[in-house]
Amino acid sequence: MFRITPLLRMRRLCIVLTVLATAAHDSTLGTPGTTPTHLMDAMAKASKPTSTNKMISDRVLRATGNKKPHIVLLVIDDVGWADVGFHGSDFPTPTIDRLATSQGVRLEKYYVQQVCSPTRAALQTGRLPHRIGTQWVQTIPPGSPAALPKDVPTIAEMLSNSTYRTHAIGKWHLGYARWENTPLGRGYESYVGYLQGAVDYYNKTIGLSTVKPAPPKNLGTSNSGATHSGGIKLTGYDFWVNKTAAWDKYGRYDMDDHEDEARRVVANHDPSEPLFLYYAPQNIHEPLEMPPEDIYSENCAKVQDSPQGPGRHVLCTMMNRLDKAVANLEEMLKAKSMWDNTVLWVTTDNGGMLPHGIRDGVAGSASSNTPLRAGKGTLFEGGVRGISFVTGGYLPVDAHGTSVTGLLQHVDVTATLAALAGTAILHGDGFDVWDVVSKGASSPRTEVVLNLDKSALTKAFNLANNQCCGGFGEFDAIIQGPWKLIKGNSGLYDGWNSNDPYTITPPNASQTFAEVSGDKVWLFNLEVDPEERSNVALAHPDVTERMLASIVQHMSEASGYISPGYNLPLPRSFPNLHNGTWAPFLKDEEHIDSPKQGGQIDTALMHSWALL
């Protein structure tokens, strides 16, 4: 069916993207994130369709095949390196293991951000967070006006104008102050899920009690008493069907709701039209809450808590439930005869959270990143080296059972999926790596900018929360070839966990930062030290200085660096003003003057909401 309204509204952008997609195969295109002069000229002339544009469009379609694949981007929440069986986990994940190994391609040097919102921003836009101001160190707390920039297109907006039907399910966490910031305003036809970073799995509220350390539970409990120090209730309901608060979902495990919506989307979809489904379930993000069915606890009978890993059994049940959800999705697509033409790309949003949490166990979990160092909220490998794999019937059988060991990054996912759809990401920072995934070609990526952030709020956050790991300072990290350098602060906590029994070993004095020209620095050679046990910054001063200079260059205005904007809650967002919900609280065109950082809410509250 020809959908007139979005095509007319975005005609010029479609033509521009078609030109960019064609040029992506041209050696004159240069590196991702740049636009050659001849493309800029073409963009300026692309105000209406021409025979030349038609020819380019036809060429792009031939390059991607006459039948565009269905695309499912499955973003799993807080799944650590060793939370899956194919990386040695004691959690039972048979479907994920099968799809990632014998029926898929594993991406074994794939990098994400250290927390969820920045990664999700990169996946949605194909832009590095520090180039669009989305490198939020504390993610986006409830009540914040922060959001994806409106002038940066999302992959849903790109694909909807390339004949795709687009739907979103689950966690958004990319801004909600205005309806235009939500999935419905960013290219998706439908949305079912929650707009914040986490909710109670059963009562679907978020507030201070959602992130307080507490014994694991298998049923949701009310946290309606959580209040701000001024007495204002700060717990609100957050589960939506499009623009309607779905109060009827209260009390039901939210993975069941996500699956119901996936089933509805697939069942109602016309297979002759390409589908893009953004599927982002909450599992296995805290709070640790067991699914209601006994089978998941039975499957995890061998995984029990330990003194250093409280909640390990419950987390196992949540991961086993996620594995079942992947199996159900596969069955849905096969039942609709869509699987054979589907690309299913699975990625975590960051490494697994260890029990340390933000501070004093707040928002802590019991994930495993062994043998990698630390976890979510840190720039060590356990926080940023993510699990990812590609599967689905569209993937050539010859690629099954292979792995990619070259560098890849989240923005490459977006660039590749856009290319498969016959379009391209405007000013994107990623590479089209389909040949890397499907044919075993070498990765074109030689550098991964993990994070760049010199904002005042981040420095203050590091001072308040990250005393273990550098304290006050920037939050920067970069990989170049085998070398990885962290500058300023490494993150929330440190150490290595092990499985069976679950234990955590802290670093010794020699494994902390080194002082180099006034900077706190960690340098690792990942080829010989993938566990980051030896800081060799002082032993390789030439490498250290070169990489420090690269960080300075990347953080220049000329390189496109943008600091994150205001990102703390505003009182007008509080649930008592919105029928007990965390609902959009600004009009779409409403502009607000952001108050000074920290002027609207106390520091303790910022600690509790960080990293949701």
C-alpha cells in the first residue's frame, strides 16, 4: 500500500538518503560522519524527483535485492558478557545460544556505551553520542526534558520513508517530555511499552523504591510512598499503549505484555511489505523480579545466590524468560512465513550490572561479565564490550556458525540495517558491515570512540559517585587498534567477577590509574590483556600521548563534539500533576529555559535515579 502522507512530507530527505546510500559504495565518500562536496551539491538540488534520482533509486534497490528484508532490532537490557550460555554462563539460554552459534554470526569485539540511553540513541540515529549531545552519564531520569535531537533522523524515520512499516515495543528511555520525543513522534506507527529507564515488572511504576537495594522478589510491590524530601510523591505509573496509560496492564509481568504486542504486530502485518520492529524488552534490568511461572525457577535450580551475588537465582529466571521470549519471536515470524526474509540483529545496550550498583548497592544487580573487568556504568570492558549476534533466514547459510573478531560498534548496526533497507543514515558515523557479517570480510573499523564527556554535570557526578575510580574528571575512552585508553574517570566501580560461585575480586594498587601530564589514565593492550589487568600507560608513553591527543582532537568543536544538555528532573513533570503517571509534560513546540544544573532537585535523588 502506498502511504502518501509520510512520503510527501519527507520526499526531499528520501532523495538525499538515496544519493547517500549509492555513494556509500564510492571510495570518495570518505569516513563515516563526513559528507563530500559533490554529495552536498546533490542534496541542494534534490528538491523534487528527477529522472536521475529515479535511476539512483533503482540502482540502490538492485544493490539491496528486489525484496527488502524484514528487520527486527532486538535490544536486550543489561545483559552481560557472561549472562549467555555461548559465553560460558550458568544461566540456561538454549535459544539464544542456538541462534548466535549454529544459526547465526557472533560479534565478538562489538562495543556499546557504558549505560543504556546513549547506546539506544546511537542505535536509533547511527550517530556517536558525543556528536549529538546524548552521552548522558546518568542516562535520562524521569522528569528530565532531555531527548534525542529533533534534527537528527531516527532509523524508523529513515525506514518508514523507504516503504517500511515501523513499530516499537518495550523500553524507550530516549526522552518523553513532549509527545514528539516519544516513539510515536520519532517515526514509529505504534508503541507499547514504558518511556523511562525501568519499571517494577508487575505494577509498572518507577520511583525511588524501584532502585532501592532490597531482597529479590517474585511479585511486584507498591512503592507509592516514595517521596521527595519536600513531600511530593515521585512514584508514577509508566506503561503506555500509544498515547494512553495502560492501567489495565497493572499487576502483569511486563514481558508478557511485550510479547502480546509483538504477536499483534506480526499477526496483523502484510508480509509483502517490509517490517521494521524495534523490540526492547526490560529483561534483565533491575529490579530483580522473578517471572510468575514456576518453570523458570526450576530451570535455574542450579544457580543459587552467594554472599557476593544476592539475587543471582532471580536474575537467572529473568534471563531464562528472555530466552523464551526470543524463541517465541522466532516462532511468530515463522508462523507468518516471514522468518526466511528476516534479519534479526540482537544487541545488549551495555554490560551487565554488578552488585555494586551506582553507590552502596543502589540499582545493583547480579550479572556476570567474566572474564572482563567491571560492568555497567564503567568504561572497562565489562561495561562496554557487548554481546551481539545476527541471525534470521535472510542471513546466508554459509555464514552460520561464524564469528566476527574485528572491531564493530553500535552505530555500525544502524548503518548496516539502513543499507539493507535501501537507504542511508544522514551524516552517520557507522559503517555498512553486512559483508563483514555475512561474508567474513574484514571490518573497516580501526577506532572505537567509547565515550567523550567533559561536561560539568558529569565531572560532578564522578566526584559524587565514582571516588573509587578517578573521582572528579572527564569521562573519556577510546580504542585504536589493539590499544585502549581511559582518561579521567573509569566509572562507578571496579573489579572482576567469577561464576559458580559468584565472587568479585577488587583490583590491587598497581591496577589503578597512572598520572600522565596531569591526567588520570589507564592504558591497555587488549590483544595481550583483554581482561585489563595491566595498566601500561607509563611503559608506553608514546602510545599514551598519541591517544590523549586523539581524545582532545575528537572533543574539539571542529570534530563535531557536543556536550550533553540539561538532564535533571523538572517539578512540572511530577506524577501528582499527571494523574499519577510519568507522562509528557511539555507541548510539542514549547521551549523552556533550563534551570541551572542541580537547582531543581537534591543530590541524593540524582544518585538514586542515575543509570535507570
